[in-house]
Amino acid sequence: MNASHPTKELLISTAFELSLTRPMAEITSDLVLETSGISKGSLYHHFEDFSDLMEHVQVRALSIFTDSQIQGLQELMATSQTKADFLQGLRPISHGNRSPDVGAARLARIESISKALSSTRMREIKGPIQQRITNAIAEIFREANRRGWANSDLDPMAVSVFLQSLNIGSVVDILAPTQVEPEAWFTLIDLILSEVILDH
Amino acid sequence: MLSAFHPTKKSLIKSAIVLLDSHPSSEITSEQVLELSGISKGSLYHHFDDFSELMEYALVYMFSRYVDQSIEAFNQLLINCKSPNDFLTGVKEITRATQSPAMRNMRIVRINAIAQAITNQRMRNLMGAEQGRLTDSFTDLFREAQEKGWGSKKIDPRAGAVLVQAYTIGRVIDDFTPEHIEMERWFQLVDLVIERVLCAEVSS
């Protein structure tokens, strides 16, 4: 997903790196120009405006997230010998790490989804990338079904959307003044995995 | 809750919510809200710092007003149902209503409002307080269901409260993809989660 021109690519990768350590809203054009050493004129040659650059950054973030998720899932299938291995490996994916860092990443993901929902252009770019994640997770459950590890009555696509929705939707807990105890959340997700999704 | 506000403030928020039903928030002007509510400009700026603050209230309360309907429905269910099976059927029915295709727009409004709250501290405070109230209400309902022996005691009530909200809002992940999951297959999964996890003691 590298942009063709090296200057354009450097601007995107610089802004992307910056986005890993601070909220998107704190990234200014001055900061990106200073960090990359690229001139203002070049920025506006390659991008319509600064928000155009930041859209490219969001798409980059989504692509990288997607690739790492898919790779993780394929490794999980390749290394799981038993249903117990599979359940164990699914935990980190479905629990969602609940550290503050990941809270920030989840908020960034919400911002990115919001943009995809409100702009046709962003939906056309991000929709197919999101579809790749949904399909890849569904494919893992299809394979788990073939191995007799999952509930074959369920639709793998619905399972895929459900597991992702828990991760995205738990943003409501980040916003609230009091949070669920992580252990209580993990217990609940484990019950869903063992009693519903992997039951057969 | 909206009912706690001064009548003028409440009326302004309600009028803005009515407009939000048919217009994106960016297209709504203070003139429209004033005309619809019949309230003076001076009163608006007495109750809100600026027009954006009124729209923030409207976005937050538009959603919570709708969640409050589900909370009320659960409340009625707890009062009226006679058997564990009644309860299970009732929970599935209420859930179906919250996941209906008509609610897609509500889900999107909610995600957009959350995204706005991420960069706007004033809105985040407002939304955080409302979100806390909603989760507390669901937590109380879950606890009450546990006491009646209808909700699974294996589950922390607050975790259950977040779960039902999470899959309702998080399904937005399927709203911007080229393909969409089948509603019936989604309900099949959600029903099973309700039956085997949230109300586990009922079926066993």
C-alpha cells in the first residue's frame, strides 16, 4: 500500500509514525513538516490539504492493522493442534487487550469508522479493507468447523462480525466514569467462546 | 436524564433532536431550532455556552433517549413476566427491536457522536456522564434478573451491561463494508448468547 512518489510516501509514513504516540487531533502540519524535513509546498503538491494527508494516514493504519490481524489468525490456525489450543489462541484476539494504549487505539479506530460512515469516498476505500478482516476471521471459523472445533450451526460471517463488534462496541466502557473489571469481562467472553461459538 | 433539566433547556434540546431525525447535525442552524421551539435567542445563550454545545446535548440525548426505551422495556419485562421462559422470550424480542434495520441509522449517529467526543472534551464529559448512567441502569436490571433466578449468576452484572451495548453499537463494523451479514444469522447467534450465557441458569 505504499504511495508511488517517495515524498508522498515519506509524508504519510511520518504522520503515521506520529499517530502511534499521540491522538490524531494533536498532529499538525507543522509537526509533520518538521519531523519529515519536507517543505510546505511539497505537502500541498501531493495532497489537496492537510486532512487529505490525514485520511491517507487512517487508511494506512487500517491496512496495517488488517494485515497483522490476518497474519495472527493464520498463524493461530497453523499452530493449533487441538480445540483447546484454538480457544487459548482466540483469547487475546477476542478479549481485546484492555491496557490504556489499546484504549487509545480503539478510539482512533472509532474515529476512522466514523469517517467511513460519513463520507462516500472514505467508505469506498475503507469498506473493502474492513471486508478483508471480516472475511479472514470468518474463514478461520470455517476452518475450525472443518476440524470440528466450532459450532457449525452458526454463520461464520455472523461470528466474525460479532467478535469484532464486542471489541469496537466496548468503547462505551472507555467513555464511562467506571469501567468493568478486566477479569469479569474476560470471564464473560470466555463463556461466549466456550458455550456458544466453539460449542458443537 | 433529560427530565432533570430546566423546561426551556429541555425544549431546546428536544427541538434539536427532532431536527436531527431528518438532517445531519452540520446542516442544522440555530435559527431552525429557535423557530421550532419558539424560544428566544437570549434564552438559548442563557442555557448554553454556544450553539455547538446545544447540538452536543442533542446528539448525546438523542441516543440515550432511545436506549432509555430499551431500559424501560426490560424494566417492564422484569415486572410482568411470570416464568424464566417468558423472560427469555421477552429479552430476545427486545433485543430484536434494538438490532432491527431501522436502528442502523441510530448506530451510525452514535458512532459519529463518540468520534466527536474523542476530540471535544466538553462533549466527552457530557457523554461520559450519560454513558455511566446507561451502563448503571443496565447493571441494575441485570442484577435484578439474577436475583429472580433468570439471569446467569456466573456473570458480573456490569460486564453483562457492557456486552449488550457493545454488540448493539459494534455491529457498525458491518455497516460500511461492500457485503453485509444476514440478519437472521445474526439473530441466531445473539439469541444463543442470550440463552446460553446471559440467561444460562434458565435453560439448564
